[in-house]
Amino acid sequence: MFETINVETDTRGVATLWLDREAKH
């Protein structure tokens, strides 16, 4: 999961938003 997120998001800022979205979902 984290590996996919790392590849999907190149920027930490975007990664944080993605993680936050996943957590809420």
C-alpha cells in the first residue's frame, strides 16, 4: 500500500493529502 502511494505521489504534500483522503474513506 505505502509503496503504491509512494509511486502515485511524487510529492510529500500530495502524499499527505492522499493518505488523509484514504483515512477518511
